[in-house]
Amino acid sequence: MRHDEHDGTLTLYLEGHIDAGSAPDVEDDINALVAELSPARLLLDTRSLTYLSSAGLRIVMRLLKRYGDVRIVNAAPEVYDVLDMTGLTEMLSVTRLPREQSLEGLQQIGAGAFGRVYRLDAERVVKVYAPEVNPLDKIERERSVARQAFIHGIPSAIPFETVRVGREHGIVYELVDAQTLGEAVTAEPDRLEAYATRMARLLRQLHDTHFEPGQLPDARGIFHGWVDIAERSGLYAPRTIELLRSFVDGFGAADTFVHGDFHPANIMVMPDGELLLIDMGDASMGSPDIDLAGMFHVLRIAARRPGGAKRLTGMSEQDLDQLWETFVRHYFGVGSEEEVAAIERRLKTLALPRTMGSTARSKLIDDDTRRRQAHELEQEFLAACDA
């Protein structure tokens, strides 16, 4: 049986017909692989499965009872219908085989660390995950947290459909003739201050929303992910990585909603003027500083790289600078340039784990520049730790 194992997940590729005649051999093969590899989770990929009889269904039931964490992915319509009719879709996670989606001729309206967003038509956008991202984990997480956010009154778009884009995966969000906040500012520059004010009000609303323990992941995991990237790069000393992890832990646990990637390309302006969030893949709960530090990194560091502002937000660098300053004044309730500068210095330090990880993986700089910038960031971080 074809299979692969990664990070504790054993993926088994079920093929052809599973009926009374073939089911015993299939189950023996699965049990042998599980005994050999001892995975934490079983993933049954059924994209090449054309028929599943009651004998096959009983295999799934026994696997679920014996191993607990079992999921089915890429279920073709005829297989999904059988699973749904028998109630198995209520007992374990089952995802349909994604339809193919072409990006040819589509407008890219935003980009982030782990994906890009394209406009499909007047009513839909598609978020495409970067190739190195495990799409099934990210899609499952995004769907789960989007539902929780919606239930708690967070103005967010609900994932509508999973699609396959070449070798990548994506999620379609259904929106009604919406535009990104970056597009709205570009189209109506005279309303920039009003949009920045509403953006600040929206983030305040998010940070005034609270969840019960365990309802959402810990937001510190977002920045720990960047530290993981920094560590794998080999650009930073082991002691620095250790200090980075302690630094991230210092954000502390909290029950506050955190979007995780709050910026103009992930905020849609609906026809009635309502602001709606997309890209809920990093939504979690924790310190609001995680949102603010991440936002600082995107708008004040990544966006200042050549072509960064347009690529990431759809805005000019000048408009983005003005949007950021207005946002800071309204979110923090400050007025003077000195107060804004003090807030920026603090957020720049808090953003260092993400900036160091982002520098390590950036495809926009050459290796010599990467090493130089990594060294400078490491010295800046160590100085901040000593301060």
C-alpha cells in the first residue's frame, strides 16, 4: 500500500475497489504499517478510491475505534456520498476531493508569508497556500477557527470551498462585490484617514472579544513558528534561538482574540461599508501585542522591501505609511509624534522573532544580504534582551 509519514501523520493512499473480497487484505496492510510506524494520526487519502462497500466502511469504523485520530481526505463525490449517507461524516473529519482552479488571468490582491490571495470574480476570492505549507492542516485549522470567530461575532468571511491549484491548495471565500481595504484606499485616497480609523476600531473590537480556554489555539504559536524557521536556517546562534523562545513565551497567555495577520489585504470592504476579515489561518487567542507586532512587521518592514507595499497590500508605500500612522494614533489614542515613535520602537522590538524568521526565509534577498541582515537583527535582539 502506498503511504508516507510526516510529523507523526501516516498517510495511506486507498485505491480502486474496497469490497468484501479485498477488504481483509487492505485492513491487514493498514494494521501492519501502523504497528511498524506508530503514528499519532492516520490520514486516509481516497482520491484514487472508486468504490467503498460496507466491508470498507467497517474498516474505517474499526480504525476509528482502535486509533482515535483518523481523517479521510480527497473523497471523490461517490465515496463522500457513501460516507455521508452512513453518518461517518459526523464521526470523523472527511474532506471532499478539491476541484481544480486555474489562476490564469486572475488579479492577485494580496500576499502573506504563507500564501497569496486572488480575486476570482465579483463575489469570490481564493487564498492559495504556499507550497511548503501543509495545506490539509492549515485548511482544517482555518475552517475551525473561522467558525468559532463567526459564532463570537467576529466579522469574518466563512471558508466556502477547498480547491486545488496545480500542486498547491487553496480556500475560496464567497464575498459579495467586495474589495480589499488596500484597494479601497487606492481608489479613494481622500478617505484614507477614515479607513485607517475604521481599521483601528475593528482591531479594538477583536481585542475586546474573549474566548473560553481551549476554544482557539495559543497565539504564541504564531511567533514560535517564526522562531522554528529562524532555527532551521542556521543563521542564528543556538543561544539566540533559546532566548527567542523565552521572549515569545513572555507575551503570556490570554483569552483575547488575535487575528494573526491583520493588514489591508486581509480586510475586505463590503458594499454596505462593513469591514470583513479573511485569512483566518492564524486566528487564535493571546496577547493583542502579537497582532500589533505582526502588523508592524508587515507594514513597516516587509512592505518597505522593493515592491513590498504593492505586493503585500495593493497600496503605495506613501499611502501605507500614512495609513499606519493614522491607525496607531486611533488604536492607541495618542496624538504626538513622540508618542507614535515610542510605540513604533516598542513594536519593532516585539516583532523581532517574526522579522528574524522572515529574513531567514525571504526569497527577495540574496544569501550575502540575508546573512548580513540576520547578523544585524541578532545583535539588535540581544541588545534588547540586555536592556
